[in-house]
Amino acid sequence: MSKLVCDRWFDTRQINGSLYCINEIHYWWWNRANLWLIKGKTQDLLIDTGLGVASLRQHIASLIDKPLLAIASHIHFDHAGGMHEFEQRAIHPAEAEALRQGDDYVALCARDQGWVLDEHFEQLPYAGFTATQYTLQGAEPTHLLQEGDVLDLGDRAFEVLHLPGHSPGCIALYDRRSQHLFSGDIIYDGDLLDGLPGSDIPDYIASYERLQQLPIEAVYPGHYHTFGRDRFQQILTEYLALRRQPGCPVEGRKQ
């Protein structure tokens, strides 16, 4: 049976007056990313851009009234697939070349990796779409985000935290005033993936040890639901206990 073409690919929820969460509602829930639009006084931020199979730029056009910086929390296809649509594009230097080249393997969307399958699409983003044609469209980064950089929106500021482990260039954005963390895929309330190409368990452990010292009120993750400080600390503690066990493959990279 052929699949329907959806009448809308994205769904947008307004979390508060300046924060929106956007999801690709016909894509596989297990890998469906949260795309966060943060409205500032002088600049807006878009954290992650989804698969890139439908126009996110067009979808959010009515919400944008000032300069917009699109940020990839990391290079994986479910977060960086739509980066090419935006004029201002930011990523960590460790993954800048992969975005520039549209590196399907690093982005986990090469056909033989099995991460993009037709069964992951409940409805189609457009007529004739098939998973076999999917690729990461290359885009030149206009900004390279380094550890400690500050993104000033006029009424709030976010510090860039480089937190490798899930991938080499994973970043999170931290608002020290509100103690809110936009965490990408370094921490979320679900199965934590540290065995991917480019993942590194010792880096993950170091990032989590660092996060344990971070004051947190709320986490806005790259997948699933938001959570607070207690669940944040619980996730950190459980992962560290698991990966510090004797015999755990913390030497080198787990494939």
C-alpha cells in the first residue's frame, strides 16, 4: 500500500513567549528530534534543523522578525539535515567539514548504515520520496562555535559548551541566569547512544562528569521530553555507573 503525502510535515508548540518546539510529526518517534526556536530581543536562535526533507525555513517564516542563526548541535542527519536552508549556519569546528561536504557517513545517513529507512516515515514529505534518495545536503558553515563562546540575544545569553561523546562536535547551549540547558544529544531521557561511528565513551564520561557540576533548572533535549534537575542528575549518575563498571569498553571507540 502506498503511503499518503502529508498535508503538513512539522508541528510547532509554543512553550512560552519566546520558546517554540518544532517536530517532524510523520517521522519515526524514536529518532524524531526536537528543534528549538528561541526568540530574542535582537537575534533569534534555531537549535537544530531536522531531516531537511521539507522546508523548515518556510514553516517558521511567520515567526522570524529579526536575524536568525541556525545551529547544529551536532552533524547527525536528524539534527543537521536542514542547515542548508539558512543563511547563517553554525556548528562546532570538529564537524564543520562534514557539514561543508555533506558527509553522509559522518551524518549517519549513508545507505548501508541503515539509519534512514522507508518504514521510518509514516507519511511522505512529498510525492515520490524514498529513503534511498536521502542525503545530507552540504552547506558552508558561517560560524564556528567554540567552547566558551557566548550568543547574546539582547535579553538573554547562551554559553556554548563543547560536550563530545555522542559525536566529536556535540555542543549544548547554557543560560547561566535561568540555568536552562539546550542539550542536543549529549543528554536526553532515553537510550543514550555512545556506540555510533564517531562516538567515544571516555569523552562521554568526561562530559558527564563535567555536567554533574552544572547548576540546572530545566533541560531542553534533542529528543523526547524536557526534564528538571533531579532527572538530569539521575541520568548522569546512571550512565557513569554503567560505563565505569570493570570490563566496560572505555578504551578507544566502541563501534
